[in-house]
Amino acid sequence: MKLRAVFFRMARMKSAPWYVFKRCLQLCCWLLLCCLLLLIAWDGDLRGGFRFYQLALTLNELAELALLGAVLIPPCLEDYLQGR
């Protein structure tokens, strides 16, 4: 039941929270794609390409942060816009 309420609330969002939600999801996907490309470039070589591995891990953490922003920012923005 709770999940249905979340979907109904998302369907009634205004344009600004939808914009933020979509852009955060796009940023998350872009960071994960860059992470994948860096892991392909790393190719398991610990001596020559360890910096690629470290950068891929950092981009993965940033993607998680962008996804967290996609979950937290739009409802807060929606509540802020309704309070005006």
C-alpha cells in the first residue's frame, strides 16, 4: 500500500520537482556509464591502471549520491512549492 501512495504522489508532482528528478537520474546514469568505461580501461592491471580503478570507485559513489538526491530533493521541493 505504501508503494502505491508513493507512485500517486510522484504522478502529481509539479514541473520543477520532475525536472530535478529527471536530471538527477540522468546524472546518475551518466556517472555509472563513465564508471563502466573506466573499469573497461582498467582491465584488471593493478600496476598501470590502478588510478582508473580508484576513479571508477569515486564515480560510483557520486552516482549513489546523485540517486540519493533524486530521492530526497523532489519531495522537499514539492512541499516547499505547495507551502508558498
